[in-house]
Amino acid sequence: MNRLDRNARLLATGFAAMAGMVDAIGFMASGGFFLSFMSGNSTRLSVGIVESAPYIGLVAALLASFVGGVVAGSLVGRQTTFGPHHRQAIILTGISLLLFAAPIVADAGLLPVALCFSAFCMGMENTLFEREGSVSFGLTYMTGALVKIGQGIATLISGGARLEWVPYLLLWLGLASGAMIGALMFGQFGLKSLWLPAAYAGVFALALFVPRKNRL
């Protein structure tokens, strides 16, 4: 995060908010499973295996979908024929389309497929700021950001740089606030709440497709 300029940091915070919305909506729709926080799903899978729980297949599918999304986003990101903004726009377009389709698929009686579509999107989202073939920081999970906040505060106390931890705090606040919005939306609209982050991703995609010289 500290390598990004101010505009890119704000963009990353916005993407984290989008992930928070999707994760909260999926958590409530699935009865306690995550669409972006795969550490939690990994623990649920392990406990489920020990207990022979009926949800093992769903959690395994969510994990596989998330990894598949990372693969897809990384392959797009490594296409040298596109500029960095166009690569991000293509990834966001895919996210927007899949999140828009997910509630329709759920209404057809295929809720697990809809949840997997959404988990796939969260995997793709984490490749938006890929550098030299690797993810610079997570947009859909905040353990690393919280560690950076703690390290930054320790550096501050030790007399070092005072504000290095602030971008990571903003990233966490973005996800947390997005999750609150998602939970509120789900209470009113159910899984159709995913159309809000779908529109969110679509707007960002359109903005990134616009040549920089034509942007406001």
C-alpha cells in the first residue's frame, strides 16, 4: 500500500469496501461461510472433515472457486497486450458480470453455484494490484493489513515513521464499512444485494477504460 500514490490507495480502499459487501452478503446467504476470507473457510473445512459435516462440499467448492478466480485474474494481468488500467478494467468487468448473474442463478435454485461465482470474483479482485506476477497486498482479507498496522504502530512508538500504518488502517476500514453496508442491504434485498457491488465494479471498470487524458 505504501508504494501506491494517493489515488491508487483510495482506489484500493474502495475495492476493499466492495469485497466487504460481497463477503457479508455471502456470509448471511450461506449461513456462515465466507466468499473472500479463505482462512476461515479452510478452518471450517478441516473441522467439517473431522465431524463429517454436510457442508464440506460447499466449502471445498468455495475454496476452489476463489483459487480459480486468482488464476483467471493473474492470467489477464500477465497479458502484455493490455496496459495496467485496461487489465484492471477487464478484471472488474468480469467481476461485475458474475456478481450480476449470481442472484439470477440463485433464484433458479442454484444458490451454491451463485456463491461460487461470487467467491471466484473475490479471487479475481485480489489480482487487481498484482506486481511482477505476485499479489502486492490482499484486498479481500485483512490479516496482513492488521499485522502492518501493528508493525507501523510499533515503529511509531520506537521513534520511526509516524504514518506508515495509516493506509492499512484505511484498507481495513474500507472492508469493515463495506461489510456493514452489505449486511444492511441483505436484510432488505437478500442475495440481490450483490447487484450493488456488481454496479460498483462496473463503474470502476468504465472509469478505467477511459483514457487518462480524458478523465476529470
